[in-house]
Amino acid sequence: MNAPAKRLTIALAGNPNSGKTTIFNNLTGTRQKVGNWPGVTVEKKEGVIQRDGYELKIVDLPGTYSLTPFSIEEIVARDFVLEAHPDVVIDIIDASNLDRSLYLATQVRELDCKVLFALNMADVARSRGIKIDAQKLSELLEVPVVFTVGNKHEGIDVLIAEAIALSERGAAATPSRKVKYSKDIEAAIGALRDFMAARSDLALPYEPRWTAIKLLEDDKIVTARVLEKTGAFGAEILAETARLRSHLMDRFDDDPEILMTDERYGFIAGIIKEVVTTSTRQRVDISRNIDLVLTNRFFGFPIFFFFIWAMFQLTFTLGAYPMEWLDAGVGWIAQGFSALLPDGLLKDLVLDGVIAGVGSIIVFLPNILILFFFIALFEDTGYMARAAFLMDRIMHLIGLHGKSFIPMLMGFGCNVPAIMAARALESEKDRKLTILITPFMSCSAKLPVYIILAGAFFGPRAGTVIFAIYLSGILVSIVTGRLMRSTLLRGADAPFVMELPPYRVPMLKSLMIHMWDRSKIFLRKMGGIILAGAVIIWFLTAFPRHIDYTTDYTAAAEQVGAAFNERMLAAAPEARAALEAERRTALDKIETAREAERTEKSYIGRIGRFLEPVFAPIGISWRGGVALLTGFVAKEIVISTLGVLHAVDSADEGDALQRALHRTGMTPLSALSMMVFVLLYLPCLATIAAIRRETGSLRWTFFSIAYSTSLAWVAAFGVWQGGRLLGFS
Ligand code: GDP
Ligand code: MG
């Protein structure tokens, strides 16, 4: 018979990017529960596993650089350790960045809990020639230390075994040798502790020395909880604290919290000297040198814009080749089905609905892969953080900080994860504002629309036009931010330090995985919502079956045919080829006219006609209007709808749609107006669902929809009418 498992709770603390989630995933695999911490939108992950007769509950705490209660993450992490009393706290330390990680580590160690250090990224540290004397570190801090390489599962089993062993040890296992502050501060800490201890009947909520330190640091949360517990005596504690604080301020002319922070860094610097030997500081120096250029006040921005421009240019030009092959492939498939299936509705559905609809979008897979590849490249090299750093100054103009720029940059890929990434922001208003402006970052689903329109009407300048469209999206978001900051979402941004991780040479495998993870979403959409959309649109175009034509096209065609036959008989043999070509053109013209009248009188044509007054003032035809309407489901559908409405056959040449657009009277100016509309108007269904979920507000969601769509109309109106005033067409 099995004894009931002994239960332990193990919390993982650590800086962002220290590998916490990697180790957590490694441990818990699929046995994860993801939710939010109570009352805040910070993600909480936990999982229960069995090890050595124990049932271990592993909790992934939010990543933080310290435990000073400035951000939600820091408060959540500290509260969990203080209030839920996990049996062991494992602090995941980035061994290649020991000095930065130790600040949190020393703070965790000061809490009243059993602590274990995981020196993760041991491989990176090694490759940079950083040697850490773990034995010494462990002795100095009285904390067991284990080396790990999270992404290779090295040292993880030892880590867990150590955690279990630590939990079995007595209370003596909590580190006793704390940070020693300078004489005056230690005196104040001691005085306050003794002052509270004098009332031995009082049960302080936390360990006395720690409580004294936090009171002296004017930690609002700890102060409030101490007051709750100490009743009438609380006021005396407050008075004594104030006296000691002002004494220290007199002496040092600085806030005690700043003094203590400085001394903690001094303590850390001392530890580093003792335990770290660096054979080369080369890598860090390289990073610093690269940063001298890439984040330079003058060159930084041009270089940043060059990178983004190059990204779109390459997405467009490199993507064109595989696009042609895919296009040819779709053509073959269409021809195959065309030969296989008997004429009739089913054939129309397969060819004009499924293959034309899905086929017209699948050809953009290369473009999307390339775009996501670049985004992954920026992330993995560390350039993304520099971009956020550069943008910090601009973001401050909106009243947001650079941190908001990361969701916005991700928005270029897909708005759904981007809106979720806004969770990293501390303040509710910052989050709402970021969520409102992120959809103006043109997502990859809109790219096919730009590629078709810009390709058709702007020739060799297409890449530049697309770049300008993206840039306009950024501008609109800035203006929106400014506007909202002074109206609905008044407030200031919270101060914070931008971390600049060292540059890393990206691993191809990880780039591929990141690129693929995101592209999968695109493919999944193809099979689902886009397929369904294409079929519905085909149905609306193909029905009603019976149409009252204004002209008898069949008779007209016969007439033309007969007339040519006569001329053919009379013509000299060498003129017959030219005559034959002429006949074909004439017949095509009649067929096109018939097709145009048919779509116009189909259900979708009627919807389009009904909506015409809305789109006419912005230079968009009823066909364009219908396409935009269907784009609500998913932006990719805009192109397939245009294809169906222009009766473009999937077996046609690659640029058939573009030629059809020219034919139906679209001009460079109206194409531009349409691109602007697509850039700004209401986000797709999935994004709306994400906005609803993340803001938790239906009103805010509707506001976002109404705001973006009216803005799109006004901007397109400006482009079309303004452009015409200036004499463009
Ligand atoms: P978190 O922010 O602390 O949750 O960090 P993540 O778990 O998301 O890890 C950040 C990145 O570091 C990921 O790309 C991981 O694959 C990578 N990583 C994690 N542990 C290690 C490690 O020990 N060595 C190396 N080279 N990379 C690691
Ligand atoms: Mg994480």
C-alpha cells in the first residue's frame, strides 16, 4: 500500500528571461494549469508532479528584477512567498548575468523562506568564459547552488532533488547571514526591531529584522500589514519609524531606501569579486560596441528604420519567387479538378470557391514566413530590446514607455498575441491604451492585400508604398495615444528601466521554431475560417442561379461568330491568323460583360450596391466594399473576395486579379485609399475577441471597433478626395 504522498510547494522566482518558464515547462510538461493571479491580469502558471514519493506543486512566479513593490509582478511574487509560504523558493539566476540577477537573489534570500539558487544558462556563462565558484557562492550566501541548462534539461533533476532535501532540513536551513548594512543603518534597524520586540505580546506578521528594514524603506504594503496586526501600538511604531528615517536622512541627505539599495549593490559587487572569474569580457564589450552604433542618438533611428524597411523589402522581393511556384501549383490543381469534375455546381464550388479562395491566400505563405523570420531574428539577436529602447523616447511622447512598443512590434505579426503581450504592462490605463493602438500595427494578414494592390498599381515602388503604409499605421497609433492620454486615459506612465540583454548570435533552429510557431496560426486559419469564408462568398456570388440579363449575350456571341465566319471565308489565307485573334478578343469581351452583369446581380452584388454610398466617397467600388466587409472575418479574405468578384479563374495567370482590378477602373489613388482603409479599419474577429478578453470590457471593445472604423473612413476620404484635388488619379 502506498503511503499518501507528502506535499511540497516549490515556487520559481527569477528575472525575466532567466529561463524560468523553460525550467517550469521542463518540469511540468503538459500538467500545467494556467490562470491569472487573483485580481490582476498577471499570468499564473502552476503544475503538479510526482517525484521521489512527493507530490510537488510547482508555481512559476512572475519574472522580476527585485521585490520592491513597484510593479504588479513584484507585488504578486513577494506576496506569494510571504503569504502562501511555499516550502522552497528556487531563484533562477542567469549565470551569464550574475551581477544583475543577484539583486533579486539577495532580496529573496532575506525573506523568511528556504531558498535554492539555480545557476541557469550555465552554458552561456561557460561560452563567455565566465567561471562561477558555486561552492563559494553557496557558502557566502548560505544557499545551496545548482548549475542548470534549462533548455537542455541539464541539472534539473539535481535541482529538484536538492529542493526536496532542503525542505526536509530543519528551520536552520533558512539563511541567517543577511546583508550587512553600514553602521548607522544597522543601528536604526536594530533600534526599530527592539522597539517592536519590547511588546512581546504583539505577533508581527513577518520576521522582525526584515519588518524593520521594510518599515525604514517606507514599504507601503508592509507598513499597512504591520498596522493591521499591531492595533493601537501601530501609531507608536509609525512614529518611531519616522524618527529613525528622518535621523538617517539628516545624516546622509538621502532616502533610507536609496541608501539601502546602494549598499545591497555594494554587497553584490563584493560577492561577484569573490566568486566570479572572467577570462574574457569580450562578448559584453562587443555588445557595448554594437550598442554605441545601434542605439546612437543620431544613427540609431535611421538604422532602425532601415532594418524595418529592409525587412518589408525582402519580404516582398524574396517572397515573389516561391509565390510564383505556389501559384503555378494552385493552377495545376485547378486544372486537374477542372478535367476531373463534370460541369455543374460542384465543379464551380470546388474551382471558384475552395481553390480560388484558399489558393489566392496560400500563395502568401512565403511572404508571411519571411516576415515572421525577421521578427524572430530581431527577438533572438536582442535587437528587439534595442528597438524598444530607441522607441522609448517616442513612446514617451504618447505617454507610454518603450515597453509598450514590444506588443506593438509583435502586432506586425499578429494582433492576437500582441494584445496578450500587453499584459506585461503594470498600469491598467497603459494596458488599455496599448491595446487600443496595437491594431494599427499592420498585421501580416493585411500584407497580401498590400502586395496585390501595390504590386498592381505602383510597380517597382511597391515595396516603398507598403513601407509607407506601415509607417502611417505607426503614426496613427502615436496620434491616437496622444489624444487618449489627454482625454479618456489621462495619466502618467510609470518609471522603469529598460533592460538591454547582450547581443546573441541566433540559433537557426530556434529561429525556425519561432517562425513556424507563428506561421502555424496562418495555416490553421486557412483550413478553417478562410475556407468557410471563401465558400460563403462563392455562394453569395453564384446565386441566384437565374439572372435576367439586359442583353442577350448568347445571341450577341453567335452573331459575332457568324460575322467572323463570313469574313474568314472571304479573307486571304495569310490574314486568317490575325482575324482569328480578333474574333477571340471580341468574344472575350462579350463573355466579360456577361460575367460582370451576373456578379452585379448576384446576392453579393446586391449587398455591394446597397453599400455603395458608403464606399463611393472614398473611391472604392462596390466590389472593393464587399471585399472589405468580408475582411471582418479575417483580413486575408479581402483578396479572395476580390478574386471571386472579378471572376478570376484559379487557373489564370498569376497577375490575373491585378489585370482585372485595372479593368474594373481601380486607379493608383483608389488603391491607396483602399490600402489605408484596410490598414485602419476594424480588427478581425479573433482580435476583437482578444480585446474583449484582455480589457474585460464590452464597452471598450465597441469603442475600439467604432474608433478604428470611423478613422479608416475619414483617412481614406482624405486620401481619395485630397489626392484628386491635387490632380492625382
Ligand atoms: P523566463 O522569462 O525566465 O520565463 O525565460 P524563458 O524560459 O522564456 O527563457 C528565455 C530564453 O532563454 C528562451 O529562448 C530559452 O530557450 C532560453 N534558455 C533557457 N534556459 C537556457 C539555458 O540554460 N541556456 C541557454 N543557452 N538558453 C536558455
Ligand atoms: Mg516566463
